[in-house]
Amino acid sequence: RERYPDALPPAVRTLATARAVELFCAGAGAAMADLLVTTRRLSPPARELCAANGVDEAIELRLGHAAVVLAVRRGDAQPGLTARQVYEALAAETASDRGFDRNRAMLWSHLSAGLPAEQIRFILPVSGSGLREIFEDSVLEAGCRSVRQIRIIYEADFRRARCITLRTDGRVTELAADEIPARLVASQRGTIAVTSFEEITRSGGNLLAVPIEGVTPTRNTIASGEYEATRIVFLYAKRQHARSRDGVGVVRGIAEYLAEASSEAAIGPTGYLGQAGLVPLPTSERVAQRMTAERMAAIRTR
């Protein structure tokens, strides 16, 4: 708004990834969505949906790295956990010699003698949210991948369901992502929350990150890929909406928006998105994103 004071604020909707992609690909025109921000690259089926609805060209920008973090409040213990331990703490059923049994683990020490004798309590983002999807993909599935009884399941959908179906005995609370930090601060001792690196950055030390697989999330470990619970943030725009038709663009400001989103002032090491928790891409990749924005270079959906 500082650079374009006369511009109207955009209409923003926060949706589950699948629904957001569906709306983005629903069609072209002034009544349709112009932009999509997601932590998942448009899949071949999503591109087919876009193409079927006349969204022929989409501009794809990479903005930076977003990480999902296990957090505790300041003053609580920060037990280093493995993805396998997180899965075993949260799963509705855990593997046994007989197959699968109801998860009966009540304390972290029930999973490993090296963990504290604290009650297992988790706060998670609601199902379908982008943060929850990163957590399911990079922590829960990573944690259950080595379980023999799950590894031998042939159908991928059934295998995934085993990994991400959670216990319902009151040890897991699901909230909107923006409600989690305040709830964690007010929660019982030992509660762990799944939140974003952005919220850790914002908290001013009130929230502390728990190491996963011995790696604490920092800007360096996220950017290098050493901290694995990380995804690229993508920005998609419809090039059709930025074209001039009889001298009038379908939507004004898309080119300017992409230029701003890919600028060093936004995604550079000292940029405002970086200050908010987005971890910058390497310099060469940031330059490539600016070139894409300048040229309005699009990927084909057909």
C-alpha cells in the first residue's frame, strides 16, 4: 500500500489447499480468483483442471521456504524428538505383532526411556490447512514410513491413512492456525503445538522450537534442507488476467503485484516476508523469480 496508495486492498480467502486450487482453476475472468499462494506445486491433475476450465497459462513464482515446527512455550522442556516418535504419539493405532492396536501411550516415556514422563498433549492446525498438510507429509508420513506393517501395505491411499489418522482420546486439539500460539501459551505444562517458523519468529522468545531428528529449525537449517519439515511457498497468477483486451486489462495490478512479491524488499534476506518468517531462496533463485515476474513467463496447463 505504501508504493500504490490508490490500490484497493485485495480480497483474500484462507482455504484448504485442495479447495484453493479448485477455485483458482475454476475459470478465467474478472469474477474469478487471480492469484494462488500454496506450499504445493500445481500437480498434473490440477493443471488439467485449470486447462479444462480455460485457465491456459499460469505464472509460477517461488517465494521462499516455509517450515512446520513443533513448539513449546518458554520454560517448558524441549525434548528432541524423531518423526517416528511423533507418529507413535499421535497415531490412532500403532503397529504390534498382531497388526494394529489402539494407541495406549499416555506419557512420552512410554515411547522411549529417554523421553520425559510428561503427558502427551498436542495442538494441531485443523485438517486441510496448508500447515497441517506439511506436517502430515514431512513428519507423520516420514515417521511411519519405516514401520514394517505399514510399509507392506500395497495401496498408497490406505498406507497414508494409517500414517495420518490421529487418536481421538482428547490428547489432540485441533485449532485454526492463527489461534495456536495463544492457546499453547495458556496450555498445560508439556503441551506441544504444531505451528509455523513464522510464529516462532514473531513470538519474541515466548515459543521455542523442538528439534526433530536432532535438527533445530533455523534460517540456515531450513534453507539448506537439513531441517526436513520444509516446503517451498509458490505464488501462481493467471497471465490471462494481466493481458490487455481492447486496451483494458481484465484485472489491474497483477504485473505490479508479481514484481513486488519477487522483489528483494519482499523475499530478500532482510525483506519483510523474511522478517515474518519466510526463509529466503539463494540469490540466483531469487533473481530467476524476478526475471519470471518481469517477463510474465507462464507454464502451460495444457
